[in-house]
Amino acid sequence: MEAVYLLFILLLSIFVGFELIQKVPATLHTPLMSGANAISGITLVGALALAGDDSLGKYAGMLGAFAVFLATINVVGGYLVTDRMLAMFKKKR
């Protein structure tokens, strides 16, 4: 029964997230998404904790390592997008 509640929360968060992102103007989408990707470094910390915990089992460690990989890509991508965006506002010599 708890799985039904968790599935409901997941589906509700997907719907609310989609509705919120859809209403953001195109000029604000990139700054908001690059900031959100950079903030997802918190996810990286959680994934590192999961990957390093031996008491959870072999599959949890493998899933944690995969989460570390994906979160690292997300964080680096967020910083690259932000850097590229800020470069557009620098004066050209």
C-alpha cells in the first residue's frame, strides 16, 4: 500500500513540474535550468552516501555509483551552461 502512495507522489510531482516549466518564458528557461542543475550537487552528495554504504547490499552500491555518474554529469552541465551564458554578456574587445 505504501508503494501506491509513493507512486502517487511521483506522478503528482512529475505533473506539477511539467506545468511549472511549461509556464516559464523562454528567456528565463536557461538561467533557471542551469541554476537547478548546479543545485543538484545535493543529489551528488546523497548518491555518494548511498554508493559508500556497504550495509545496503551490492545492488544499492551499484545504483549509487550510477547515481554519482549521472549527478556529476548534471552538475558539470549546469556549470558549463551557466559559464556559456555569462560569456554572452562579457564585452568583446
